[in-house]
Amino acid sequence: SATADDSTSVLPQPNDSAALTDGVLTVTLPPVSWSVLRLQA
């Protein structure tokens, strides 16, 4: 797990599961995770 001395154990990872179908966005999120979604109109 991440500590103040080792912050490299938590790094951004790609998630290619996002899909936009008929105006509905679905994403499969890993358990116990932080996720960032970047949306652009």
C-alpha cells in the first residue's frame, strides 16, 4: 500500500472498459480504486 515514503505504489492506470452507447456512458471500475473520467463535449 502507499505510504508517505513510497508514493509510487499508486499510479494512474488506463481503463479501456469505458463505452458510450446511445448517450449512456458505462465503465467497469476495479474494486477499491480511485478513478478519473475525462469527458469532453
